[in-house]
Amino acid sequence: MNIKSITKISALLLSIILITACGNKDNKENGTPAETNVNQGATASNRVYKISLTKAQYNLASIETGQVEMRNLSNIIKITGLIDIEPKSMASVSAPLGGYIKSAALIPGEAVKKGQVIATIENPEFINIQQNYLESLSKLQFLEEEYQRQQKLRDEDINSAKTFQQITSELNVMKARIKGYEQQLELAGINKTSVQKGNITRTANLYAPISGFVKVSNKNIGDYVTPHDVIFELINLDDIHLALNVFEKDLGLLEEGQSVKFSLANENNFNRVAKIFLIGKSAGENRSIPVHCHITSNQKGLLPGMYVKAWVETGTQQQMAVPRDAIVQLEGKDFIILELSEKNGSVNFQLEQIKKGVEQEGYTAITLSDSMDINNAKIVTKNAYSILSALRNLEE
């Protein structure tokens, strides 16, 4: 029930209670007990809170009751972290030789495929590289022919060994130079086969190194970029995982293969599941250890950088538990509300102080006093705060 509904019910209860209170004097004179009362103990630290509601008040509040249950609840470790992606699924795209951006039509969130042209770079230096490459290819052809001629002469002992060694050295130097130009062309994104056919261009393409989505687009058409500038950041969402931070004291309770239940910050149900695949080997500055988990179910709506809350089961045991809505707070303490009896048309309630334990899947483990008979106790499981509101109104 939302706050607005509880406030409305509380106001109605207060109206009925005030009317009842006006009639208490006449009831006492006639020997009839008051229908609503609060009984507090002698000391503030050991108060007994009781309240009686008429059947009309009871029905108006839509109260439901149940019993303390014995449930198998897990001892859990609560953890926080982020949705992350593996390094192989992230890529930063730069222009290795720099230049001016001629075209770049990608926007954040746009899908790309590996090998797709994502930008065109213009740089006058590209022309020099291609020109030097073609000149070197021409010289290489001459040196190879000269090498063959000098080798024949050397076989016939016509030329000197020094002459043959010199042409061999020049040939090897030219081959190394050509390989260097080919690497520069590959870095720039220029096809060497096209250059070998005599095609010289002042532009080069940048290609997507992975398939995925554009996370960041940093530059516009006409901007000059250096080799250090990141033009695009690409991510692949196929390999998202949990990056959790576990404190040192809890590390010994974790192991690879263990299941983790988690939810996003705006979710209340821990219905997403992951599995630990890597536990860090060193602590960070805040004395926490990174723990990485593969997400095994319900990846819908997960994006890198999202905050998550998680818990890990470290053992199961049977514990006394009640629904989360059955627990109320009063003066900084936790209580459940017991329905005691129905007498003279009124229903009697008493607040029983508890200690809360682990919370799991809508239930909370509790510790009760030894004197309480849980087998016969009837607790308020729904709209308990309506009774608490009536109690507070009477105290005021």
C-alpha cells in the first residue's frame, strides 16, 4: 500500500477513534470497557504497546494476518558494483598518422560492424608516402635485374666480390624500405594494391575494429586530429559482466562458480543471476577486491556503467521469518504486531519487539523472545502500518 493510501486510512481511523473516545466516558459509566486504548509499561525502555480496534476500524484498514514461518534462508554477503564489459569488447579508434576529418557520420548509440568504414581522413603526407612507395618499387625492379646480372658475372669471376656485395646490400635496403612504406599505408588505411596500379589518394579510411555500438563520438568534420586523439569509442554488449567490489573480510566466503543474484539500483527484486568467474588477487585503495561475474540470465536493460546491488549465498539454514511488510518501526526499534483476541466487538493488538536478520525474496528473518508461542501467534502481515498510525495518533 502506498503512503497516500496509508495516510487516508490513518485519517479515517483517527476520526473513528476520536468519536469512540468521546463515548468512552458514557461506556465507563455503564460498565463497558473502552474500545481503543494504549497500555505502556513503567519504563520507556521496556514499554508494552497495545491497541484495540472496533470491527469497523478493522475492516476499514483491510488488515490481513498470518503466522511466523520457518523458512530456509541463506546467509548472504551484500555487495555493490557496476555493469562492465571485457577489454576485448572495447575499442578506441584514432587516426594513426593524423589528419583532417573528411567524413564521420556516426552518432552515439549507432550500430557498427567490424570492417565498416566509420571515418575518412585527409592528410597531404599520404601523397608523399604513396609517391615514395612507387619510386621504391621502380628502384627495386632495377636493383633485382642488376643483382641477377652481377651474380652471373660473379659466377664467371669477371667482377669483384666487393661489387656483388654492394648490389646485394642495396637490394636488401630497398626491400626493407618498401616494407616500411607498406606498413605506413596499412596504418593509414590505404590499399597498397591500388597504389601499385598508380592510384594516389590524399584520403584514407578508418575501419571499425569490432562489431558493436558507438559509445562516444569526439570529433566533427573538419577537425584536425593527431595520432593521440580518440575519434570514436566502440563497445560490444555481447560480453557485459558484473564488476563487484568485495571487502577483505568476506573474500574467504567466495569462490569461482558461485551464483550471484543482483538487481539495478531502481529495482527491488533480485531476479537477475550471474556466476563468479574471476576473483581479484589484490586489494584496491578502499580495501576491496574486484570480483567479476558472467551474467547468466535476464540481461534486458543492462548497459555498461550502470550501478548494481547484489548478494551472494554463503550457506542456508532454517530461520523464523515473516513477510517484509509485517515489520514496522517505532522509536527506532523493529516490531511485529500480534492480533491477540476479539472481545466485546473489538480486536486487540500488541506490538512485539524483534531483531531483524537477513532479507531475502520478500521475507525477513527475525529473532523473538523465548516466551512467545510462535505456533499460536497471529501476526499482522498486511497494512500493519495502519495500526501503527492509529497507535501514534492516540499517543499524540
